[in-house]
Amino acid sequence: MPPTRCALVGLPGSGKSTVGRQLARRLQLPLVDLDQRLEEVLGTSIRQYFEECGEDAFRDREQALLAELAAEPGPMVLSTGGGAVLREANRSALRQGFGQVFYLRATPEDLWRRLRHDQTRPLLQVDNPLARLRELHRVRDPLYREAANYVIETGRPTVHTLVNMVAMQLEMAGAVPVRT
Ligand code: S3P
């Protein structure tokens, strides 16, 4: 069986980091959180980097790191940042470098409920974060779908159930051994 390589995409607050962490633990696979790795490489927080260098510079660094990870062999659960699908180069790196890509889908309203007190996401530090989330959803929903092989609706299920759903899809795809 080739090494299991899967990635999680979706809007901020969709659960990529949490589901990724628990999935990696359950499947005993190395976890890479793209945003966390970027903060290590950048030597500062993403919010700070956005403020100092702007979004384009951030996207360049994000693209470079994603290309590196996609080319790295070996098993991996990758959780991405919400904007990682914006560039075609990244969508193609996700498809080619990670056999199974999951879109954790949520409504803007659900995301807003989860994120309304969050101060770490630069794109949501605006007067009307719900309107911003609606706009991000409108623009990005097709891009997440293009990058992903699976769409997982995150509205009702608990994190535990979501992890089970992803793990089950991986089993059915023959990407991990079936749990008995
Ligand atoms: C972004 C989402 C963030 C982070 C950066 C940009 C986006 O990651 O990469 O702030 O464009 O949606 P999360 O999805 O983990 O919040």
C-alpha cells in the first residue's frame, strides 16, 4: 500500500486543524499544519505577516511551502489554510501531491458562530465578518470543490464523527487499512 497522504481544505473555522490533528492521531500518521509550519518559517504570526508584508507576499510563501510539502514523499495528513486553494498552482499541487483531498464544508453562518470572537484571522478583522464569510464562501466554494475528491458537510456532526467520516472514506479508497 502506498503511503497515506491526505489533505483537508475549507474556509477558516471549518475544522481543518482540529479534524487533521485527531485524524493523524487516529491513523498514526504525521500531521503538518500548513499555517503553523508557515508561522515557523516566517518567524512571526500570520496576522503580523499580513500586516507587514501584505497578502500577496503571504500567498507566495504559502505556495512555495505547499509545493515543497507536495513533493515530499512519505505519509502525511495536511491541514491547509483557508486560502490555499486560491491559486491554480496550489490546487494542482494538492491534487497531485495528496491522493485524497477533503473539503470540510460549512455555511458562512456556522463559521461566523464559531469565529465571531476570533482575532487571529486577518481576513475577518472587518466591520462585518459575516458578510466577508459569505463572500469568501461564494468565491471559494467552487475552488475547494475543484481541489477536493470529497465534500464533507460539517454542519451537524461532532468532530469525532467527522474524523470517522474521513477515515471511512480513506478505508474505502484503499488508502488506509480497514479497521477491524
Ligand atoms: C486564510 C486563512 C487562514 C490563514 C490566513 C489566510 C484565508 O487559515 O492561512 O489567515 O485566506 O482564508 P485558516 O483557514 O486556518 O483560518
